Amino acid sequence: MVFSNKRTLLSSHNFILYTLVIYHTISTAPNKHVIVSLIKTIMELNKIPQIKHTTEDSFFLLCGPCAIEGEDMALRIAEKIVAITTRLKIPFVFKGSFKKANRSRLDSFTGIGDEKALKILRKVSNTFKVPTITDIHTEKDAAMAAEYVDVLQIPAFLARQTDLLTAAAKTGRTINIKKGQFMSPESMQHAVTKILETGNEKVLVTDRGTMFGYQDMVVDFRGIPTMKQYAPVVLDVTHSLQQPNQASGVTGGRPALISTMARAGIAAGVDGLFIETHFDPANAKSDGANMLDLSLLEKLLTDLVVLRKAINSL
């Protein structure tokens, strides 16, 4: 499955033809000096190991708990998501952070141990035959996590860290770069270029919202088509609804708007969705305030598949 600004699947012949059209568009555009690597960033999703349903003209899904809290919870959540995405034929990557390095307070939960959490991610992958994604925070993390997962995620606050990006790229894994809350959509081309020029063309970009004042986030959907010029674009539905920087040191959120945000993303043409979910968000050890209750996931995804088909028919 090849992702591009087209909503249809592309055969090899049509893909070559399409890239020529894109090249012509770039070469005649006023900002051609800015968009220099467009064709290189069109990625085949099926290069991610074990990913399924790539022949379906659907969005793909990065989904799971915010953090790995233990083996049982990870397997329980993964089993449910696998069942849903199998029925709906949604390409799925299981998400779980092996470590939470960016916390408001010193006493906040950061993880159960790096190796222990990474081994659980590997067990999820082996048990359900699905790819996995986790975020990294240092160059050392990149090499370590790449031994266990299929996709490395660059947190939004670190999206400009050159050493981290290049270390991640050198692992050969697919890289998902979250757009910094302080960054414009146009500036993400430079983050993508760092991956490409390190020799890795497997890159995604995720919009997780932009700071709106000190304690709120907004998503500027005008940035979706802009970033799709550089790489496949994912909308981080749940983090976009965070309310950070609370006086308590605990991030708030607006989970009641998850469906609204996800539908808007599909309508705007995102290639994938990022959704954090938990069977007991109120007692989750990280980001519970903005996670989706696992019991609501099937209805949400069912509705989104219907919406995607309607959008594709336009």
C-alpha cells in the first residue's frame, strides 16, 4: 500500500506516473526550493513488518496504552485492538511507551524498567503477530528499542533534536516524528529531511496539536495537506486533546471530544490515526485524562471506517 495525496491505491505503473506529476508540480511551484524531497518520502506501509490489511484503502492505526504498566494489561489491550482491527481490516501497529521521560513532576510514573517493558512489547508482537511502536528520548534508546520494536517514535518536544533523529534513522526502523507543539507544519520538512538524508526513507509525521495559550491544544487542519507533501501524516487524536501545564502537575484532557477529533482527521485526509486507549483510564499510570476507554474503541473505529469510505468516494 503506497500513501500519497491520492486516496486510491497505486499500482507500480501508476505510482511512477504519479511521481512524475508530483515532480512537475514541485518544479513549477513558487516554493520549490523548500519542497525538495517529496517523492522520496512517499512510503510503502507494508515495509513495516507483520502489518496486515495493507491492500485495504483505509487509514492505518497506531493504538495502545500510553505506557506499558505490565504484561497482563498490555496483552489484554492488544488482544482487544487486534480483534477489532482484524474485523474492520484496519492496518494496526500496537503502541506502548517503554519509558516516560517527559513528566511534569519528579514523582510521576516513568515506567516499570526499560528492558522489562521492551520485552513485553516484543511479547505482544510475537503473540498477536503485529508490529509495535515505542517512543525514544536519547540516542542510546534508539539502538536499544530497535532490537524490540518495529517503529521508533520521536516525541514532539524532541522533534528538532538532530542527534536523536539521525540515531533513530540509522537503525533502519520506520520513524514516526511527532510535530512539536511549537512547530509549524512547514518546519516539519526539515525533521523529515534529517531522516531521509541519513539514508532511511521510512518516515511518518504525526500532528499532536499546537499550544493554544499555556494550558490548551488546538489542531490546525490546514497543516495536514502541507505535511502530506513530506511524508504520510498521522493525527494523534488523544494527545491533541490534552490540557497540559496544570498547576497540579498532572496533565488534563477532554476525552469526550475524541470522536469529534478523529472524524475531523479522517475528513481532512490523514493517512493514519494515533489513539491511546486503556480499559481503566481513570487509574492509568500515565495520560489517563485524555485516553479513550477501551470499551468505546470498536464503535469509534467502525464509524471512522464508514466515514473513510464516504470520503474516498468523493
